[in-house]
Amino acid sequence: MRILIAAVGRAGKDPAQALFDHYRWRSRWPIEIREVAERKPLPPADLKVREAELLLATLPRSGGLRVVALDEAGESLGSRRFAERLARWRDQGVDTVAFLIGGAWGHGPAIAGRADLVLSLGPMTWPHLLARAMLAEQLYRAQQILAGHPYHHE
């Protein structure tokens, strides 16, 4: 199974990027990052719509895709339940799980219409680059849970 993280914004040399890369390279699941940005100054509502278009354009056209939108109002899963959801999709033959991280104003309505899961990393608002790192760590943790590795213990 492949992992795609499509995110609004560019990482640059932010310290959170190093943390993201640390977990990305530890993962046995290939993790690809695709960054998008709208350069035109738009009102927030229009910007959300445009960013949703850009994020959806990054998705593979092939079947076997699950889309997860990260949003603070989404479903909150513990690490074990998150791992179980990924395992279920893997066992169903899903080729790619795409995680979408919106811009400063959140996701446009088209994202909610396409998402198979809206996932929260908690009720707090996180910087987008830190959210990428937290997601990469949880993907690595899920993989370790599924492998029975002691990285995750209760």
C-alpha cells in the first residue's frame, strides 16, 4: 500500500520537515508528499474552493484509492484504531491512501464530498507542517502496531 500526503503550502527548511522526513524514511509504506499552493490573493471562501481543486488534482486516477481529509472537526481515532483502519483498507486491496491537509482556512466543500474519512489529530489547531510530521509518525506507529513491534505499547 502506498501513502500520499497532499498538502497546501511548501515545507522549505522548517524543522518540522526534518521530523516528517525522519518518520517518512523509517516507513516501509512508501510515503509521497505533493505540495500545492495558490499564489493569487483570494478571499477565504474562494481560496478554500481553489485549494480543494488543487488537492483533488493530486489524487491518482486509478481505482483502489481511499481519501482521508485531516480536519480538527473530524473523527478522532486512537493509534490502534487508526492502524486497524489502515489494515482493513490494505486487506481490501487498496493501492493508495491519500491524506489531504488543507490551508489556513481549512478544506473546501469538495474535499468533504470526496473523503472516505475525515480525521482529526485532536481538537487543537496545529501548524500545517507539524501536522505532516504528526501524521507521518502515526503512519509509522500504525505500521509497527500491525507488525507486533514494541514501538507502540499500552
